[in-house]
Amino acid sequence: MGNFPVKQVKRSIRNYESAASDILNSSHTTYMSKVERFVYIAKSDPIINSIVGPLLNSDIDLNSIHSLEATDWIPEFNLPINIDEQIAYMMKMFDLMTQGKIDLNQLSFAIYRINNFSQCVELWMGDVAVPSLRELSYRLNDLIEDEVQGKEEVSAASLQIFNYGSITATDGGNVAIGTNIQQTINYEQIVNELMEKIKVSNLVSDAQLPEVENVIGEIQKEIKQTEPSVSKLQKFAGKLYQVGEEGLLKLVTNAITDPRWGQAVANVMLGILS
């Protein structure tokens, strides 16, 4: 599925904006259910995943913004200056919240130190969610105006409004294989780093490692094409799932941040879970 009907694109974006609005208008009792719906759409809707998938898979360092151990006072809340990184921070936090890995009540209390969980969450939403969701809405509306209006179909590539295709790894951090790999970084080195992570994960047997490395190479070759084949990318995602199931797919997707790969993975997972 390389192209999406315009009606489907507009409907998906409208639904996602509604989900974002629901978060901002929710109460302390209901905000988590609204966040869960927002994240679910980001992961399950192929169109929305093509747009915001790179944000969910970005390797933003949350500990550089604040400690994730919300057991004590957090003296500094270092929100990124770059708006794309702010949105990525929000998306990553929402994702961790839905997985039960972050308790926003405790975290926001550690930041703001107001003896009322509801007020602390409201302050965090005001500092993080309000500006991030506002900017995301601007981007989505600009996307409709620039790439959707007047067309019958829209390609997955034209939905890329966030660029997380650069290499950000240093000293064992995550690597990112995307559409704009810096020329000073050797591709072979990138694959080697990813393969080392896969070996350490114990998700793949030693006998399967050559097959996994070959698939990763094929993915990168396909992404470099002007119009990558979504069916081929889905085939590669299926192969990785067969070898290491969801754990391997997640590890590889943390490195390959191109939205078209994210779309292919989402399509495969939807097929498996349906």
C-alpha cells in the first residue's frame, strides 16, 4: 500500500486531532484513557503511523530532560528548545505511560512539588502537551494544505513531516538508519552496531544472525529507493518477526526510523494481531 486515498488521509488526521483535543479537555480521572487512545491511533493507523512513527521511535534521551526516578524532588525540568524534540518527548512519555513504565502523577509531583496530583498533572500538560499538540495540529493542517488538497491519492513518502533520519548514536547509544544518513558515518559501522545490540538482546540464535543482517541490509537498500516498495518492506518486517517476533522488530525499528519502514511494521503487526 504505497498510496493512500485522500479521503482516508483526511479522516485519519481528523480522528487524530480529535484524540489530541480529548486529551487537553480531559479531567484528572479520564486523561489516561484519552492518552491511551491517542497512542493507539499513532501505532495502529498506517497513515498516522507514517507521520508520527519517527517520533515514537526516536532515541530522545529522557534522562537529559528529567530523572525518570520520580521518588525524590526533580530540581530541573529541561524541556528541549527544538519543537520537534518537544513533540518527540511528549510522544515518548505518552507511550511509556500507556505501558505502565511512567506514572505521571508521581513524576509531575516530583517536578512541581504541589501537594495535589491533579494540579501537578495539569501543570505538566500545560508545559508539555498543550504546546506540543498545538504544533502537531499546525503541522497536520499544513500537511493537508500542501500535500493532500486537490489530489486523489497521497504517497506515504509525502506524509513525512518529521525528520529523525540522522545518526545520533555515541558510545553505545541507539543508532538511527533513515533517509538522511550523515556521510561521515560508515554504513557498515551502523549495521555492525545494530547487530551487536541484537546479539546482546538474545532474541536471535547465532545461526540466525546472518539472515537478520541480510534482511537489515535489504531494508536499507529499499529505503534508499525514490519510491520504496511497501510490500517489500512488509515482507522484510515479516521475516524479522518470524525470527525474533515483536522484540526483534522493536529493536530494529528503534534503529530504522524511516516512516515508510514504520508503516510497513505497523501493517504487519496489524495483520498478526487481527
